[in-house]
Amino acid sequence: MSLEFDTLIKSGRILDGTGNPWYVADIGIKKGQITRIQKEIHPQLARLIIDANGLTVSPGFIDTHSHDDVYLLMNPQCDEKILQGVTTNVVGNCGITISPRSPEHRDDSFIGMMCGQHINADELRIKTFDDYLSKLEALNPGINVLSLVGHSTVRIAAMGATDRAPSDNEMKEMKALVEHAMEEGAFGLSTGLIYAPGNYATTEEILELAKTASRYQGIYATHMRSEGDAELAAIGETVHIGREASIHVHISHHKVLGKQNWGKSVNTLKMMAEARDHGVQVTCDQYPYRAGSTFLAALLPPAVLDGGPEIFSKKLKDRGFRAQVVETIEKGADGGWENLIKGAGFEGIMISVSRHNDYIGKSVRDIAAMENMSPYDVIFDLVVEEGRGCIIILFMMDEADIIRIMQNPWTMIATDGIPGFGKKKVHPRMSGTFPRVLGRYVREQGVLTIEQAIRKMTSLPAQTFGVRGKGLLLEGFDADVVIFDPATILDKATYEEPNQGPVGIYYVLVNGEIAAEDGKVKGAGSGKVLRHEK
């Protein structure tokens, strides 16, 4: 009997990603693809047998919002994602990408702040969007990767990190940079409209760039201008861009920030539903935690951050300037910017990455008491010393909103993880997101059925981002597969120990190769760098 398959998965309960109930069948894999699914396939037809009896077999999970752009260059196997069943990673989020770059304007700290590591893109010889994708391809990543092009990166390349409108020539350059990135394989445009310099842009500026991405059938993914007090207006802006640019708009890590806004998800989801009823394709993703994470300097008003870290770090040394910043934050002024300090309170801001090891795991309030300083001076001193390098965890969300958003049919799952490179105490979502949903929200709480959860992790994101051949267990599709026990799968990562991997996942296959087995990364290097095709 001749071999027909490289690998045969036997007797698993198949959840194919469509939302349909599980069924028992065998899956034959050859040359990285699923070539046969049927009730029973003779084991002698395969070189390798995986016994999945009593286990669930699903498509590999797709992380729709990650910040692994730099991490993948330094650890191409992307251990934390593989171990939780993620086989495809969407990078280039929140307006931040390594490229495109210009010789005149650059800000490597801006890239590093959301990617967990300082980089020197000149040393990496990355200038164009294609340079980044090609560099990643040469490293044989352990995970599939697709990338958006970041608006803030494009804006810096064209005009630096300045707080002003672009000139006509600068706008033309920005549109050309987005166009080139789309031609080189970007899946769409991303924005981070609470971060400088992204929040310096007008709606019209974003709209013009979204129109460029739309011509290439790309997507517009946005960290909106507000996820708190002004969130409904921010959704209105997003919907307007989707309508006028004729582009699919995707709201990143949808949430409701600040106790004063808890419950507002009823209205945010209603606005999205109404937009969809009127023909605007709106989707969103979510991470299943009450706390978010960002860089400490993001707590400051946008005007303070004008010009980049070298300039704002110097300004913050001045006591008079500090007093003006405190007044702005206390009054909640500055044109409706997202006031995260007021939303979380000093007790809800925890340091997770810093040069001060004794600060890690402590709140700004507690550090202020420990150092006999004002909480504002704790923040200012850290920004002066570390620029954008200090990372925080913000406790600002309500569980009822998390559940309501999770149950929404066009919500998918994302980590929004900032890498800690195995050492730093970053947010547990980097290691625990997908098993957390399946263990805590599906099995323990019954918030979703397992069929609904798997659809949100697989076929829905594949459809949303236009990823061909992934997201479903079907003959002819790529063999990205997760084999897990629904009775035991669970996240183990906590805020105190965020680098702990999950339990209950037995195998992860990426394009037919075993990438992880029994909680250990195998280093298959079988991932693909995906390029969008018009």
C-alpha cells in the first residue's frame, strides 16, 4: 500500500470553522495541504499518524491584532503564539510598522514602543514595505504572517512627527507610500488615532489614505480616537471613512474604557449594526481581559508628544511645563484626547516594563507613596528617563461589556500582545488569549458555544482580512490545525506571571508541519509570509 499522506489525523472531533457542530473524521495532509477528509482513512496510507481520539481538531487560530513586527525578526518561531494555537498573525497594527522609511524622517523608538524592543531599522536594511516582508521570509518564520501598513509610520516618513496638517506634496507622498505598500503585499491600512503622530491627522487625511487602500481591495483597521468618553463619535468617524472610501472598516480591540462609560457597549454595537444595515462593512476584534496595555507616554496629551521623544523628554524636565500638563489632564482639555489617567486612576496604572525593576508590578499610586513623590512626577520622571520604553497595564474595563462584545456576531478574537521577549512582565494576553476564551468563557461560563468561539478565531478573521486557503478545515485548504482537549484547555498566564503558557493544547500544525507538541515549540519554520493580492 503506497503512501498518500505525509500526516494523518485520526478520529478527531472536527470543528471546521464554519460554526457547524463537530463531527468525527480523519484528515489526510500532504505537502502542507488538507487533501482528504473522510470518516475513516487507512493508517498505512500515511507516514505519520496523530491520534486525536477524544480531542477537538480545529483550524489554526488567526490573531487579528498583534504587535509582533519586531519580535518575528528576533524570534521567528513566535513561541507565545504557537503555544496558544495561533498559526496566522496580523501585524502592522495601530498605525505602526517598521516600514516604509525615509532618510529624512525617522523615529525607531516609535516602532519599538509597541513592539517591545528597540530596533535600528538602518542596521536591518529595511526601507520599503517589501524589505520587511522579504527579511521575514528569509528567516523561515514558524507562523504565517500578514501585515497592514501603518498610517503613523507613513506620516513620519513623509513629514516627521510634527503636529500639523500635511502640505499638498506631503499628502501626495503619503498616498504614494500607501500605494507602494499595497502593491508590495500589504493587506490594508491601520491607524492608531490616540497615539502621536496618528492623532494629529484629520478625518480627511485618513479618508484619502483609506481610499488608496480601497483601490487595492484592502481593509482599514483602526485603533479609534476614543474608546471611552468620545467613543460614539469615534465610531461615527470610522463608519464615515468606511462609507466614503468604500472600504471594509475593522475596529481594533473594541472595548469601553472608564467606569463612567461602563455599559456603553450596548450603544457601540448598535451603531455598528446600523452601519452594517446601511451597507458599511464593519467588524471588530477583542481581547478577553479587563485590563489593557500601552506605553506610559501615551498617558500624556498629544501636544506634549509633538516632535518625538527627544523633544518631549527635554520639555518634561521643566517644572513649569509639568504644571501645565497636569492642569490639562485634570481639566480633561486638549481637544477631546483620550484621558487615560482620568479613566484608570493612578491606582489602575501598573508598570509592566521599566528599567526600574522595583517598579514592575506596582501601581503608579503605590510607587508615588514608596518614593514620596506625586503620581504625576512618577510618570514624568519615567517618561524623561525611558521615553516610550516604559510599558503599563491599565485596569479600565467592565466584565459585562467584555461579554456583550464577545457575543456579538462580527467580533473576533485578538491578543493585542506586546512581546516581552521571554523576560519582561508584559500583559498576559500575549500568552493566554485564545485558551482563555475556550477555557473560561466557553467551558466555564457558557458565554459562547465552542462552535461560535472557533468561528471567531478562524473563518471570520480569514474572511475579514481576505486570507485565502486558511480559516477552515476543508480539502484543498492549508493544513493549519490545532488539536486540543476542550475539557482542559486553559490559560495559565497572569498579570503577576504573564509568560506562562497554556494547557490542554496537544498539537499545532502550520502548513502541515508540527510546530508545537505537548506545550513545546518544535521549530518547524513552516510559516508563510502572506502578501495581499488584488
